[in-house]
Amino acid sequence: MGDEISLFFFLSLLLLVFSSKTCLCSAAADTISAGQSLTGNQTIVSKGGDFELGFFTPGKSLKHYLGIWFKETHVQNEAVVWVANRDQPIINMSSSELKLLENGNLVILNKSKIPIWSTNSTSTTSKSFELVLGDDGNLVLRDGLNPSVIIWQSFDHPTDTWLPGAKMRYDNRTKKAQKLISWKNSEDPSPGLFSLELKPDIEFVLTWNGSQQYWTSGAWDGESFSQVPEMKTRMFYNYSFVSNENETYLRYYFYVKNVRSRFMIALSGQIKQYMWIEATKEWSQFWSKPIKACDVYRYCGPFSRCNVEDSSCQCLQGFKEQSLEDRNLGDLSGGCVRKTPYNAEQKTISFRCST
């Protein structure tokens, strides 16, 4: 069975590679210099044309965000890999701007020119700054005179996506882990209930609401995590695992270039891996943990049950969906509520007293 799965993935990867474009070219700039701004529909594109940075509006939302997405595969929100102001949306995009200040701080300014998001990255040693979007999807703020000096980078502040070349890390000095946190729903990138992080005992865990752990990768054995044995095949990726006094991290790379792929924590609470299939112009899911959404803690929300056959959610008898709108946007956390208010169901018992 394992050989059949490996063969399927190998053939799928061949289809993906040979149907992918070998060159993505763009005339747009990939750099913002100190004092320059990005406004409205303006964007910058990585040198090879793989990624784009700009303001976007998810779905039918009236809120706007600064984000990075796969340029040639921008199907609705499926290609957004990073969001800057996920907690501070912009209401008026036309009068807002992303600006790299002369002191090296990168800020998003609202129409009143008040910062609503910042990298807090001022530097007293560098005298020239530039912001560059790389073909790995990393947005890097660096010293313009010495590009090897990185002041801030988006790879250190992920949202819900882990890209090839990025670290999933645990800081052994501060005792803090980098986290992937799901979107609240398909039109709201603010932090949702599900998160993925690397623990100090060197295992990945998925957690609900920051407290309830519902999946673990198992311990690292030098080649793979015990609950992810498929890592041993190394058919598609080269994994790099490092642990020292400063940090512990895992990083991965594709053997084959020009393959668009991402790991992300989905609205369902699963960690999923997607690849872009050029022939069909769609993102295809290749892997997920837990395999079944029903194994995610409180996947369907309160007073509901999960159908293991198709991962659909049904309300218990006497209950109804709390919000059909939320459910349609992929947010099932509200679950179900009583059809009839609880107090109305209480029976009144009267007693007659006599003397």
C-alpha cells in the first residue's frame, strides 16, 4: 500500500512539473526603497514573477489587508500565503499606504496617516534600507548597502502558511514557538481557533484555542516524526533539521524547482499540503493530518456531530445551526443552538397549600 501511494505521488509530481511554466517573467519592481510607498492597487512582484505583494480584499468582505500571494495562481483567497495586518483591517484602501520610513520602520498608514501596523524595526546602525520580495515568498527588510544584514522578514512572522525554505522554529532562548494560526473564516484572516507549533521536546502539535491538543507528529527520530512516516521516503522534499542553544527548527525544500506548494493550517483545523496543478489551473490537496476532519477537536462546534464518511456536520435533535452565514464561510465553531429557548421548555409546577 505504501509503494502504491508513493508511486501515485511520484506520477502526480511529474504531471505537475511538466505542466508548469518554466519561466515566470514580470516587469514590475520587486523592491521598495526608504521613503517610497505602495498604495491602492499598486503591487511589487518577485524577480522571477512567483509572488506578489499588495493590498487585497478577501471574498465579499469590505475590509482590506496587505498580503503576499502566488501571482499566477491567485484564485480567490487560495493563494494568499501571508497577511500583515490580520488583526487591523483597512476600511478605505484607496487612501491607505504601505511605507518604508527613512529610519527603517515599515508601516501601514490609514487615511489619517496613523500607523495601524508596523514591523517595529528601526535601526541605528544602518543608513540605507530596502524592502525586497523574494521568489521564495519571503518579504525581507534589509540594509540597502549590505544586503546580507536582515533587519526583519515575513518568514519570522507567518500567518497560516509554511513555504519551502521557511523555518518552523522554537526559540530556545525566549522559550517561544513560531505558530501557524488558521484564518477565522474564508473572508476574515484574523486569527482563528486552530494553530500548529513546534514544541521544545521536538514534536509538532495541533491545538484548539491555544489549550486543547488534538494531534501530534510524534517525536523526531533523526529521519522523520514517528506519526509522519511518509517523511522517510524523501521523494519530493529535502528536510533540514537543526537544534542548537539558540533555536530548534525544521525547514524543507523541493528537489524540483518551479513547483508551487504550500503547507497551511486550514479552516478545518487540519494541516494540509497543496500543490498547484498547471494543467487544471487549481490547487490540489496531496496530504493532511489528521486525515479526517472529524478527528479535529470540536470541529463541528457544540451540540452537533460529525459524519465520518464525508466530514459533514449535523445538529443534534432539537438544535439548529447557530449561523448559516458563518458555516458557508467555513467557520463551524458556533455549532448549533436550541430551536426553542431553554426557559420555554421548563415545566411550571404549582403547589396548593391548605391550613
